Amino acid sequence: MAIKRRSLVAIGVLVLLGGVVALSTWYDKLREQPRTTEKSVTVHVTNGGDRGPGTLREALFIVAGATAPTTIALDIPAIKLETALPALVNGRGIRLVGQPSKTQIDAQSLESGPVLDVSGPNTSVEGVTVTRCPAAAILVRAERFHLSGSTVDSCDVGVEVAENAGNILLESNQFTKNRIGIRFAASGHSIVASNQFSQSKDAGLWAVRGTLDSHDAVIGIHDNKFTEDTTGLIVGNIPVVVERNDFINMHESAVHIVGAGAVIRGNQINGGASMGIIAENASGAVIEDNELEGLTAYGVMVRGSSDTLVRSNRLHNCGYGLAFVLGDLHKVSTAVDNTIIAAKFNGIDVIGDSPILRGNQVLRAHAYALHVEDFQPPSGQKVRSQPFLDKNNFGDSLVDKNTAAATAPAQRSEH
């Protein structure tokens, strides 16, 4: 009987050991699978290769079929792509999260197409660096996309926002050495805030289309920093409010407005062999309360534009102050309450235009406080300049002798 009992005990021990082995195998397999709760699915990326188990590619396929909100956790420092990834798509939303030091996605081997194709709503990307992509780092063509704490370096376009996308939030990111940092095809009630742009070959941010839709929502562009870009912003026919941004050492211009829909307010523009704000063939633009200092060329140039308001801007130590060139005589532009100090050449130039100039101050201009001249094309009729002057203060600065003849007798200028 004792031998029989020992046999039974031995058999029980063997069964128990077998159960432990089976349980261990099951647990190991469970660790490799998405962790699922009633509320979310988490997939861990542990392989930095282009394809295979544990790669970002596999994770994107897994979350595409999930029936709950998903998180892709990048548990590795770097990923090297060789072929295009599947789209980020899940009706419940995807959160792609890199390491605290930012997981780098190297796209140098891709021939075309975006690195991350955001095709599903409620997608967010954070803590990721995307480098050396031939096209867009991130293509957004869905609602409610959020990018934060990430870097896009040396790509053609950093973030490409398609016309059907909307409610986009891009905040606290870095865009470096791209051709274009962010490009919008439409508005869609989006916000670009607290980002840093540097060394963009064409522009830090581009938001231009053919015509303005009066039903468009506004893109808010605020508290960003632009450094050493060719142009900071190019905007036109997409409603934008550009506020409290810093532009440092732009190469061509800080802000270039074409078309309608732009409000440029409360920005700081410093240095560079460039112009500050250009409104070219613009309509109804508002340029106010900006501070511009140390620019080689014009602080503000309004060219071929109509109904543009230039108000309460402060310009110091620029090559020239304001310029109005060949504007719409039926919808004239206005400069009111601007202060221009120590222009290296002229304070205000008016060439082939007739703007309203009211309550402006031009102090210590090195050439003329106000210079007015007609525009004579190589062939064709001369375009007269007749600005309306009211209560401007030119201090001790000279006024071009031709200005008095170019302005109407009923107009007043205090100088």
C-alpha cells in the first residue's frame, strides 16, 4: 500500500509539473499578444526591422482589426523602414507612443509615399522622430489627429494635411531641415501651437489654395518659433489667425500672404536679410500689433492688394518701414497708428498706389519719412500715386519734395 501511495504521489507531481510548464508556455505566448481589456488594446513593438514579429508593420495590422481603442508602444530606440507601412486606421482610435527619448523612424530607404498614413479618426502620435523621408513624414486624411512631442527632420513635407481632414492639433513638435514643415490643403478648424521650425527650404508652414470658402473654419497658428527658414509662413485663401509667433533671421520673409483670409497679429519678427510681412495680391488682410526689428528690407510690403489694414505695428531699425505698391484704387488699403523708428532708408514708400495713411509716426528715418512716386511701366499708362494723409507725425525726418505735389490739396500731414 505504501508503494502504491508513493506511485500516486509521483504521478500527481508529474501532472503538476506538466501543468506548470503548460502555464509558463501559455504566459509567454500571452506576453507576445496584444494586451486587451474592455476599454483598450496595447501592442508592443520590440523589433526595429522592416517586417516580421514585433515590428511596427505587424502592430499596424493588429490594431487595424481591433474593436477597441488601441495603443502602439514603441519599446525600441530606432526603426529602419525599407517599404511603405500600412495605414493607421481603427474606428475607435490609435495612439502611437515612442520612448521618452523619442523613437527614431528612419525612412531613407523608402522610394515614395508617406511614412505614417493617418487614415482613421482619433489618431495621436507622440514621442517619435521621423527622418529622411522622400515625401511626407505624416499624411493626415482623417478627423481629429493630434501630434505632440515629436520631431520631423530632413523630409520633403513634415505633416501633410489633406482637404478632407479636420480638427487637427499639432503642438510642441520640432520641424528641422524639411522643404515644408506643415502643409494644409484646407482649414478644418485646426491648431498649430508651440512648435519649433528651423531651416525650412521653402516654408515652415504652407496653407494656400485657389479660392476662399466663406464657410471655412479658422486655423489658429500661435506661440510657434521660426528660425532660419526661407519663409516662415505662406498663407492664402485659407482663413488663418497668426498670433504671438517668433520669427528669427528669415531668408526671404517671415509671413507671405496671398489671397484672402489672413489675420497677422502680435508677432515678433527679428533680423534677417529679408522682408517682414508681405501681402501680395491679398484681399482683406489684417496686419496689426506686430513688432519688427533689424530687417534688411521692408518691414511690411503691401503689393497689388485691396482692403488691407496695417495697424499699430512697431518697426525699428529696418531697411525700410512700410510700402504700398500698385494697389486696388477702388478698394484702397489703410495704414493707421504705426510707429517706425530709425529706418535706414525711407519710412513709408508709396509707388503707384493711393492708400490711406492716418496717425502714423516716422521718427529718425535716414532718408525720407514719406516717399511718393508714380509708377511708369515700360509700355502703358502711368499709374498715379495719391495717398490720403491725415495726422501723421514725421518728426524731423525729411519728406520727399515730390510728395506734396502727389497728394491732394485737401489732405493734411503734420510734420
